[in-house]
Amino acid sequence: MSWVELRLVVGRRRSGTVIHALFELGAVGCHEDYLDGEQPPVRQPWDTGPPPAEPERTLVRAYWELDAAETARAALPSVLSDLGCAAPPEWVAVQEEDWSEGWRQACERVVVSETLAVSPPWKAKDGDLIIEPGMAFGSGEHPTTLSCLRAIEACASAGDTCLDVGTGSGVLAIAAARLGMEAWGVDIDPESERAAHDNAALNGVEIRADLTPLQSVSGRFDLVVANLFAEVLVALADDLKRVCARDLAVAGVLADRADTVVAALAPMRLVSQQIEGDWCHMRFVW
């Protein structure tokens, strides 16, 4: 089967919004890549100090089946205009083996700590949390996902409860379950529900994952994690506070919008805030 690849250079802080829009146009896969000469040095687990700065630009690669590409190509200019993206897109025809191998090579093993690492199946080591990459977002590589994994490891206690809002691939709920928590992941995308269950089975853990709206979630949870854009966090703030009994970890927030999230989550107390590139990760407690 033949595929069409879109290559688009965008500002790093806009990449999440752009990727979401490309999936809305029917892309069957998207990932970010570094431009030639712009990849920062690889950070090792023993490195200290702040991480190297991420480049301001990123290369977004998106893929369509050949017979669906023309519709996406026709709609793309207006979508990019609405998103404020000025860079011209590049369309390239690829064969299936090229697409699949490129996708596999783009997925990395991510070391969260000495005791927790997340890997695709073909790069996993003994004890790794294994996530099958796919359309559901979240393989552990993105700094927002990584920050939530660190928060889970810091806050988890066996027997505690965890709610993962916007679970995607289920990676956060699965990590919580691996650490002995009773984990529930909720999302609005049916693909996420399937992916989260499949990945949980792959790791031999049990989680609840479904399409329950946050507004309908009852009870309170020791730890709530939400890797969502600032605008979504603000809209969900009242319910996030309602379901959180102790710790709330949020990510996916562009640094220049952090104050709006802090204000929306008041009177919860901000206890940690870390800026990594354009992203801000925060933890709140009651």
C-alpha cells in the first residue's frame, strides 16, 4: 500500500494543536521530529542540572492513505491559516515499509527514573512499562507525559486511587497500576479506550478505562493527573477540584498560560512548578 507523508515545520509550542488538527483531517499517524542539526544532546539518567533547551521549531510528520490524501491536501491551507502557520507544507509519497520503519525509529525508550522506564515493544528492556504506539496519544516521550509519570512515581502509594483525565494510550493509568494504585482512565476518544485496555493487558495490569465524562465521575481520588491543554484544564477546573482528594498533577500547559490554570484551580495550593522548553508542569494539593 502507498501512503502520503506531510512534512510541516511549526513552532514547538503550536505542535500539539497542529497534530490534533491533522488527525481531524484524517491522518492515521503523526509524530514530531527534529530538524537537521537542531537535536539537543541526549540527556542521561545521571545528568544533573536543567535539561538542554528544546529548539523553537519542530518538524511534524503526518501520514494518510493515498486515496484519502487529496481531501486532506485541499483542506490543509485553510486549517493552517486558522492556526497561524505560515511555513509551506511538503507532501511526499512513501511506500508502506518506509512509513512503518520511520514510525518505529521515531519511538524511543524513555527513562523516567532508576525504577521506571517506558518503551515500545521492540525497544523494551526487562521491567519496562511497554506501550504500543498508535493513534492514541501518549508513549512517554513528550515532556508533558514524562512530567506526569514523574508525578505519579512521587505520589503513588499502594492501595491509593488514581484518576487519569484524558488517558490516551493509558500510559499514566498503567504506570499508576504498576505502582500498586487503583487506576481509572477517562477519555472522549473511543480509540483511547481500546488502546488503554490493550496496553494494560500488554503490561499485565488491570485498569478501568472508558468514556465516562469527567462531569459524571463520582467519588474522590488520592491522585488526579491531567495532561491537557490549558484551555481544557480551565474548563474542567471545577470538576478536577471536585474529584481530587489530595494531589493534582497537570501538564500540557504552555508556559505563558500557566497563570490562568493556577487561578482556575484555586483554592488548591500550587506546590511545584517546572518549565521545560515551552511547557509548564504543575502539582497542586489541598
